Amino acid sequence: MLKTGRKHQFMITLHRFIKVLSILGAIPWLTSLVDKLPASHDIKEVENFSKACYHRRRAKGSFRKDIFHYLLGEDTESGTRLNEPELIIESRTAIVGGSDTTSITLGYVK
């Protein structure tokens, strides 16, 4: 974005995805119609990206104590672990939570 002055296509898709999520959060019964919504392609694209990031991170492993170090670990109080669908949702949350704020911050840093 800094070089071209245009947003990356993924950021455009992500913003549309966030708008849909905000609507679905306010009107939960619409989730049954999500495949009929105009932004259903955006939802699937973000879901597929999140899934790919999760699988890549899990396969790669890490020696750093990043967010997935903790998410992949066992809960010491209950002894349970998150299952794969829960970890994919956490991937999406981390991507959405970090993408906008990081890109905005980096956009203003010179």
C-alpha cells in the first residue's frame, strides 16, 4: 500500500468480511443465510486463508513463544486443548485483530 497508494486485495476482502461479521453479530439468525449473502465469497476467502495459516504454523513449529505457542498448549487448569476448528477460529481472530492495526501503524511510521 505504501508503494502503490492502493490497498492490498486481501485487506479489501478483510474489511468486507468484518462488515459481514458485525451484521451477523447483531442479527445472528442471518448466519443460516450466509451462503446467500453477497459477501459469502469474502467469508470463504478469509476462512480458507485462516485455515492455511493455521496448518502452516502447526507444521512449521516454533521455538518462539508467540500466540500459537500458548494456543497449541494444554490448559494447565483443565488439562484440555483446543481442537482444530477452535484453533482455526483463533487464527482468524489473530489475523483480523493484527492486520488492520498493524497496517495502520506501519502506514504512519516513516
